[in-house]
Amino acid sequence: MSEPLVMGIETSCDETGVGIVRGTDLLADEVASSVEEQARYGGVVPEVASRAHLEAMVPTVQRALDEAGVTLHDLDGIAVTAGPGLAGALMVGVGAAKAYSLATGVPLYGVNHLSAHIAVDTLENGPIPEPSIGLLVSGGHSTIMMVEDLAGEVSQLGASIDDAAGEAFDKVARLLGLPFPGGPYIDKAAREGDRAFVEFPRGLTAAKDMERHRYDFSFSGLKTAVARWIEAQRAEGKDIPVNDVAAAFQEAVCDVLSRKAILAAKEQGVETLLLGGGVAANSRLRSMAVERAERAGLTLRFPKPKLCTDNGAMVAALGSHLVAAKAEPSAMNFPADSSMDVTVVSLADKLD
Ligand code: KG4
Ligand code: ZN
């Protein structure tokens, strides 16, 4: 077989993403988002997301096929996010992928959203050296992963013990009166702000925490510190300098994320660090990681911002990697698994 042609379907949260890749070439990346409907509620309402996926699913697949200039019958594989994510939202993508697979006989791969966030980097920077360390930072996860084999073996070195990094961005944005989802708005506001305006706490970096939680993160204390600071200002009748608070908060998050990821790579003797997930689109995280990785003598890789946030191309990229590695397709009866474990890259061929 020449390079595998794979379609990826992503519906774990509020974007209906359909991507098509051949090998590591991106042929189509169509995303329909319900974020504008969600913004009214200041967060993602699961039922609204599921309904929007149902409406967008078939037209988005059609647009991606047209864009790539291929038909369903040309495909060598269909990959779909099986988890983690919102149960009802995942079910729409999983149901659609099963229907397309059954109707065409194209093998089906139920894959992990988090591994897909790592795999997407292959579309821009080519095959991922194994092992690599992955810093996966999204709305639901902040994880340091050891990627031994992207077609099979990944393990977790550390993770957030409370809020995910993206969640902290979204909550602090709300405190600052910025729209949802807050990450991109904080990123933008911070460009005009003073990073050293306030020294917000760096969670789990004290010596005793580094013993027990060396590669773990904690962002809820930081969020509370920002909330308290804002309250104290308001109590004194002062205005909130949004750009400065955004910059100082962002600095605290990016400092801990990049510091611990680089420490993990160095201590584990791994030369490549990969950034993935929505927060990896953050301009300060990227620039700080570039500087620190260079100083540590590590190779740093990350995809362009559009491929960091949820999309179908990342699922297709992981699917293509699995087909090329001759991984077994998934059994047709696999479930959508809202709490799928980070170490499971794709679902097995047989279910008990
Ligand atoms: O990976 P993703 O699109 O969805 C999940 O799998 O959760 O990540 C979404 C998260 C949101 O919390 C959003 O605010 C954050 O990524 N995000 C950012 C930026 N762009 C998206 N956070 C900081 N800076 C950004 N530029
Ligand atoms: Zn994601």
C-alpha cells in the first residue's frame, strides 16, 4: 500500500472536526464549531454540543471529502475519537464513524483524543522520534506523557491534580470579564501587559512538592490567588488592569508548564519535547519553551496554533500512523468512553 489515506472524526467537545490525511500530508481539515452558541452560557453545555454535532456531522464529512478530492471508498482507514470527552458528543462521532465503516468496509480505529493531540505534529514536522516527552495541555488535561511508541505505548509521568491549564485560562478570563473560551483572549490581552506586574504562585514547585509531585501540576491555587487579588483591588475601588493581570497569570502557568516538561525530558534522558492541545497555541508558552529547550539542549516541536486546538486532522494523523504501523482496527462494538485512560492510544480489536 502507498501512504495510507485516512479520515479522522472528532466530536469530543464543541467542535465537529473532520480531517483527511495521506501519510503525513494534510488534504482536508474541516471544523464546524458550536462555540458561538456555547459562549452565551460561558462554557460548553453538553446537550447543545451533541445537537450541533448531529447537525454538522454529515455536511462536514462531505466538505472534507470534496476538499481532499476523494470518496469514502478510497479510504484505507476511518479514525474517530472514542474518548475522553463529553459522552453524548463522543457518541455522535463514534456512531457516524461506525456507520461509514459498515457501509464501506473501511477499517475503523477508535482512538484517544490525547494521543491525537500529539500525533498531529507529524503533519507539520514529520515522524515523531521515539521516545519523546509530550506536554499535553488542553481544556480538560495537563499531562506530561512519555511517548515510547505512538502506535501502542504511552505512559503518564505527571498530570494536574486539580484544574487543567486550559480550564484555568477559561476561569481567569471569566474573572477578568473576557469572553469564552478565555485562552486566546488572555493570550491577546497579555501581549499588552506586564508579566512581572504581580508574582502569582507557581503551584507544586516548592521543594517538598517537587518530591511528591515532581511532574504534576496544580492550577486551582493560582486561580484563587488571581480571584483574591481582583477582589482586593475592587474592595479598594480600583480598576482592574486586565492586560497586566492576564500577562502575570499567563506567565505563572507557562513558567510551571515549561519548567516541569523540560525537567521531565532531561531527567528521563529524552531529547525531544512535543507540545500539544489547545493551550499549546499560547504564544508565551511557545516562546518560553523555545528559549528553555534551547538552553537545555532539547529539540522542541509543536504544530501551528490552528492544529493545537481540537480538529479532525489530528485524529486522521493518529489513524494514519496506526494504519502504517499495522495496528489492529477496533472491534465494531467499542463504546464512546468519556473517561478513556491517557495511556490507551487506540481500542483493541476484541472487546470482552
Ligand atoms: O484542545 P482543546 O481545543 O480542547 C480540549 O481538548 O479541551 O483545548 C481547549 C482549551 C481551552 O481551555 C482554551 O481556552 C485553550 O485551550 N486555549 C488557549 C489558547 N487557545 C486555546 N489557552 C491559552 N492560550 C491560547 N492561545
Ligand atoms: Zn483537545
